[in-house]
Amino acid sequence: MKVGDQLPEFAVPSVDPARMKTMAAVLRDPYRVHWDREATREMGLEGRVINQGPLNLSYIVNMLHSFSGPTSVRRLTVSFGRPVFDTDSVVAGGEISAIEGDRATCAVWLKRGDEIVVSGTAVIDISHLH
């Protein structure tokens, strides 16, 4: 493992609108754009519902867990740059940018095609990967 190594990708072939509706209920999120196609039509978004930020973040977390294990994430900060819509195909990925002892700092992202929709930095425990 070295600086510049790519982390294995985590792909979501089609973002599921039913999961968005469930997440809206779990979060008690009243913002209609996550479950009401008419609300997004009114906004000029062609009736496509918008994925919640926590779901987009979970794709990055799943990618990190697949790579380094479910207890490895020590810090994760992200910026939500663009919305993700139902039926979008997205891929979470990352690259090791620094290694210090048993921790790796990684640039992480969520892409829709070539467009980065979420980006950030993760610090993960890699002690068990040596």
C-alpha cells in the first residue's frame, strides 16, 4: 500500500427512489424533493427525485468499509457539490494521499460519470492491512 494507490470502487448502478422515500421517513425529512416527483417538476427537474445527502455519503462509507473494514474510518469530511437523482448511476472511489503510521489519509469522491458530485477526505486505520 502506497500513496497514489486507488481504493476499490463501490458502484450503485441505479439510485433507488424507494430508498429515498424510506430515508425521508426515517429522517422525518419533510422536504418533498426526496419523494414527490411533482415537487421536482415544479422546480424544473423533470420529476426526478433527489437523493438525500446521508445516502450519498453512505456509498463512500461502504467503499471505505469494503477496503479497510467496518471499524476503520477515523474521520470523514465531505462536500456535497451536485445533487444525485433517482436512477443515476454513481461510483464511490478514493485514492491514498498520505500514510502516517497506521493511518492513511484518502481523497474520496462520489462520481456520476465523469462528474464529481461529492468529494472529501477520509482518515482510515490501516493497521490490519499491513
